Amino acid sequence: MSTATSRSDLPEWKRLEEIARRLTVEPLGRIAADPERARRMLFRAGPLCLDFSKQRLDAEALKSLLLLAEKAGLPGKIRDMLSGGVVNPTEGRPALHTALRLPLGAELRVDGAPVVDEVHESLSRVASVVERIHSRQWRGFSGRAIQDVVNIGVGGSDLGPFMASQALGEFAPSEAEGLRIHFVSSIDGTQLADLLHTLRPETTLFIISSKSFTTIDTMANANTALQWMLNAAPDADMVIPLHFIGVSTRPDRMTAWGIPDCNQIRFWDWVGGRFSLWSAIGLPIALKIGMTHFRSMLAGAHFVDNHFRQQPLESNLPVLLGLVGVWNATFLDIRAHAVLPYDGRLKYFPSYLAQLEMESNGKSVDTGGQPIDYHTCPVLWGEVGSNAQHAFYQLLHQGTQMVSSDFIAPVRRYGLTHHDGEAHKGLQQQHQLALANCLAQTRVLMLGNSTADIRPDTPGFKRYRGNQPSTTILLDELNPHTFGMLIALYEHKVFVMSVLWDINPFDQWGVELGKKIAMDMVEALQGRPAADTDASTQQLLAEISRITGDGVGP
């Protein structure tokens, strides 16, 4: 199909708009009342289960979404992405995060060059660092073993590793006992300043994670960390090899900064930042949970890759999750989406998905560069569900706007544990409470008043309107393998949505201009004239200058 033709001109698109108008006025509880429909709306792949029965979706809508996916060329696009085709047209390159979890011996070439061996060479470097640190063989300038590792990154070089390390911390092996992993990302230095007060230079190792090795946030923190280290041991030629590792696509820039080749771990331009936790960017995860569990996480993601490649669209979990996302955001005009895990270990998962989805699909032009005339990515946010119930669920239940939701929960927990006796039984009961709340909230969101004894004279402030759609995602249990599956599920969901919307999910030009203008503002704050600055910003610069009292800013 020519990119000059808008997706919204397709007959399949027009048919979905008609179905949406019909279903919008149908109570969600009535749509979901059929037990046979509920059975057809539940899908499973290994230990992963998706239930769409609480979505405003019937058989005709789902069939029409599948027809639109076929018309948009989704099967071929999936093959292109997984085989190394150019699926990032604005930058002219593949998006091969899936190659990072291919097993050794698999075949994949990009521009005629084999990829898998390079991936496993990088993975071997990660494994070597992990082994040296876990065995206490990596020692600082005083000869003492490393006890603290600080990951310096931002965006995908921070969110993914941090989120995964928090989610899987209980799987840390005995050899990682006593090793502390920290994360620094903020450009203002607050995180780093607070952290440095608690660390000892001779036992601290910094990982500088930056795809370009020029990201201003990351390099500012790295330079501050280096100065802190040099205050304790002034010989940079000794300090940097013992206390700094670089992870980047640019070995030349790592070398120029002073990091020796043996401390460099490389990845590739075809790995987008928000898709990079599977690469050497995941070094902090591997340090936290060990290489065995890190490889299990990769294997879980690879399982979903194979499912995505092989399964027919009508039973393909990432495809279905993506189709439902498009249905809600574009055809039902639901512009907000909440991710609600009922497990404290997934506390930072919604923040991770906020970048993954909004940076990927927050686009307003199609792959041909033409403006589009339909809504794409909704605003995404979330929190651990049991906490969110006491915060923003008020808006979900009684607010004025439609919000779609994903509820995520592991079914089993505290089965095999070192806990025993009454304490262990109490933890199991708490997990059962979490599951009960998860199921209860999805019912109330769907059915509203009909879940309770609401009489005709019940005041409005005690009424629940219902009709809020949700998907429930169940994991048999949360472990490195199922965690890898969950992340890959959402990565592929993002791609499916982008194909239906005819947008490029693998670039992020929307964040580039702000970075450039920020450098102009640095010059202005340092007293040099800023070119073409608007009146509002000039006024703020003057106010900053007045407060600092020196005419040059902070």
C-alpha cells in the first residue's frame, strides 16, 4: 500500500469505525455476559495468560481488527523485523533487539554480516565482568574488592536495568551477597550527590551506559563521578581502568574518555535505547541476579519472539494485545491507559512501559512523513494496583473520562521459600488478598453499580458507572523466565500497534530538539547571548540572573 494513502481510508478501517459506534452505546456488562465469549477471549502461551473478556470487544470487532492487520501487512512486517529488515526508515536500519536473545548457533545476518556471534561475544564480556565482581577478583585502587556498583545512564540505559533489578532482586545468587547496585540518572546531580556521601571510592565501580557516549545527562554525572574518584586517588591512568566500565556503541568515544578496551562492552546501532536491557546495557541486571538468571530472562523473551513469529494472528498474544490497544485508543477514543501490576516487585514496570510505548508510538506522521488523522498512543501511567486503589482509582471508577487498563498478576507466590510456619502462611494469604483485589477491581470497572446493592435512591456520589475496559494478564509465577516473556510481550505489542497506525516506533526525533535548545540555554545561563530566544524565556533568564545576583545565572 502506498504511504500516500492514509490508514483511515481503508474499507477495513471504516468498518471498524462503524462497529465502534455500535459497541460504544452497548453496556460492557452486557457484552461480557456470554460465558462462551469469555472462553473465546482467553489466550495462553506457556506460563502467560491474557484475558480480553472485559474489553468492549465482540467477535465482529476482533475479526475486523484481524482483517485490518492483514491489510496493513502485519505478518510480513513481523518477518521483516525478526529477520533484520530495515524497519526504522527514518534512520535506515533494522531494530534487532530480538537478536540479543537468540541462542548461540542461531543464524541471522544483517547486510551480509553474521550477528549472533557478535551478540554472544558481548554477552561473554558481560559474563566475565559479573564473574570477576561476584568472585571479589575485581579490586579497586587500594586492593580491596568492589562492593558498590553505580550504573550511570538515562532513559533506556537506566529505566530497564533499574526496573528489572527491582523486579528480580530476590533471585540474586549467594555470590552476589553484599554487592550493592545503585542507579543514577538525573541531570541535576541530586541522585549522585546523595549517593556519593554513602560510598567509599576504593570499593566503588561505575558503569557508564550511553548508546552515543555523548548524552549530556550521563556524561555530566560520569565526569562528576570521575572527579570524586580523583579526589581520593589523583592518578587517572590508574583510577579509570579499576573503577570505570563503558557500555556504548561508540568505542572511539569511550577510548577518548579514558576507558581502556578491556573495560568496554559494546552493542550496536540497531538496538534502540528503550529496547536495550537485553544487551550489555543489562550488565547491572546480570550483576544483581547472576548470569544464569539473566540468560533465563533472555530465554523467556526468545520464547515470545518465536510465538510472535510462528503463531497465527488470531491466537498470537502480542498481536492481540496490540490490536486491543489500537481498538481502544483509536476507534473507541480512549486516550489514557493505566498499567496496574498486583505485585510490589513490578513497582517500576509502569514507568518502564511509559517510555517503551509513548516514546515509540507517540507520533503524528506516518511512515511516509504525512500527518495522520487519527489518535495514536494514549497517555500511559500506572502504579502497583494495591497502592493505586487508595490513590487514582477514584478517577477510574467515578471520573468523567474513559481509561483502559492492564491488570497484571502472578498466580503463585511464596510456594518455595525459606519462610515457614505462621509467617509463611501469612504471606500466602497476603498474596491471595492481592489476587482478590485484582479480580474485584476489574469487575467493578466493568460492571459498576451492578456489582453492589445500589438502590434507586442511592445518591450519585455512591454510584459507579462501570463500562471501563481492562485486560487481565496472569503469569503462573514471576521469575526471570516469565519476566522476560512479559517484557517481550509488550515490546511486540508496541510494534503491532505501530504497523496498524503506519508509524515508525523505532525513532524518537521528538526528544532531539529539546536537547539541542538546552545547549543554547546553557550558553545563555553562562552570560552569552542566546540567539532568537522568545520573550517568555528571556524573562525567565532575567529572573534567574536577578536571583543569582551575578548576572550570569546559577
